[in-house]
Amino acid sequence: MAAPVPFNFTSSAATIAGDLYLPSGNGPFPTVITAPGFGGVKEMLIPDWCRAFASSGIACMGFDYPGFGASGDAPGGVRQEVDPDQQVQSLTDGLDALVKDPRIDKNKLGMWGTSLSGGHTITITASDPRIKADVPIIPFISAASEGIDIETLAPVIAQDMAQRMMGRPGKTIPSAGPPGSVAVMNTDGALDWMNAMAANAKTFKNEVLVSSLLKMATYNTGPAAKKIKVPTFVITAKDDTITPSNSSHDALEGVAGVEFKDFPGTHFGLFADEKAVNGEPGHYEEVIDLTVAHFKKHLLDGGLVTGGAAAGPNEPAEGGTELGGDSAPANGSAPAPPCTKRNMRRGSRI
């Protein structure tokens, strides 16, 4: 299975660790950018999507936000703080790095993301003319419309604020916990799914700073949603209690160029494989296929890649250098295999 090449860049004074998955050939390639959902790292979910893109002739770059995973600290040495504004800036800085790379077709760029990062794609797509297509998956719209238990979390937030005012370090809270626990996400099988994913994500920590909740409270992608002008395919889960489907419909319904696919099931259940999670049928591969199909339709010319077609499973790599961002040149990369049940790694979103 093809490995990504490093694609590092700078954002918020931090060195950002990115992985770039390339089709075979020399490019320039249509390219999509993504980053993890709430509190996640780039080894979660992203590799399966990116390999599927590369097999279809589209490059894909995923990275860790400042203060998470393999990326450097956020300003002030902060780690594990979810700062939506900072994360949006990091995605924009990633785009800036991509358009300078000769392997990337700067005129054919797209974005996709899940949950919080799905919300970020809405924010950026509405304002950055470089983005030609978008796929927000179970996207975050606003704290007011999402399944955040403010009543339970309010005392935790108050304690954290008092602690910080006394000059003490901020408190942390689990990103995911069992039902009824004090955690950012404690429904839709969050903890089970998180635990399953931790095995493939060695840098992941199931915790965020409590201050993340205050930053999330003022983040709202709804106004930006009304300004989107490019083809956007929104994927939701009808029984999602974390980023409810109706919130996405309220924000994006009726916007020109926006289409919806609403799956049965919950937030994390959307990414179950055919074995199902919590008794829910799996939609994992179908969600990947729909995402890739949207970008093939809108970023490829008649299904042909600008800089060379994607290789078949037995074709050798052709060209490719490890240039983009702050990474050093390399000797190329192997073609990514097709996205099939046999070679999918079974990642997850967080």
C-alpha cells in the first residue's frame, strides 16, 4: 500500500506535519485538502479517503492542527486546544503551501472534512475563490445547534476559568466518554469509536483543554454557508445527535449548487464498516465513494487528470518529487492502490 510523502508547512508559527498522497505521474494534479475532526489527528480516517483520491487521479493532503499530533505547539506552547479560528487559518496556510508546489494544479482545488473540519470547509469555501468544490461531512454549524451538553459542562468551564485566573494551568476534558459522563462527546458511540481508532493513531490523546469549549461557543459556520457559490455535496446522518442533520439542512438548504445525501444512523455510525457499530448498518465505503465521485466530477476534465492518469494496482510509480511546503526533495512516490474492501484499512472519524 502506497505511503504518503511528508508535506510540512508553517502556520501560527508552528511547523505543521502534513501527509500528501499523490497519484502516479508527474502532475500537476487536482488536489483536495483536509484535516481531522474535533481533537483528532491525521492518522484517523484521513488515510483511507486520501488513498481513494490518489487512486482516482486526485492528490490529497491531510495534516495535524497546531498543538495536535505530530505538529508543533500552538503559540505559547499550547497543546490540545481546539481553536476554530486558528484551525481555519491552518487550512488556509495549507492551501497557500499547496499552490506553490509544482505537483499541484492550483486551479483545481477542493476541500473535504468531517464534523468540526467539515464546518471549516464551509467557512473557507464561502470566501476563498481557489476552492472549486467542497464536501462537508456531518459538518459543525454552531454550538447553539449542536449536541453539546452545556448544562453538564458549565461547571467544568467555570472551574477552568477560575483556575486560569489564578495563574494555574488549564484543565482538560475527555474528547469522548461513555453516555452520561463529563466529556465533549458522550453519545452516538463516541468512546467506542475513539478507542478503536486510537490503535492506528499513536499521537492521539483523548483530551482537549476545557478552554476549547469557549472558543467553540462563538464559532458559527451558518452565515458563511449562505455565501457558498461552488458545487458542494453535504453528507449527514439522520440520527446524529452531535452535529444534527437538520442543522446542516437549515444552514445550506436552498443554496445554489448544494446537494445533500442523508444516511440513516448516528454521527460515528456513519463511518461503520459492513460489520456495523452499535447495531447500525455501515456506510463507510459508500461515503468515501460519494466524496471521491463529487471531486472527480468537478475537478477532473472528462475524467482525465491534467498531469497524468492514476495508476492501476499493478502499475509502477512515475515521477513525483517531494517538494511542497517545507519538505525536502525525494525520489518520488508509489501509486496508491484502488479503494476496495480488501485493502481499506478501516479508519474512523473523530
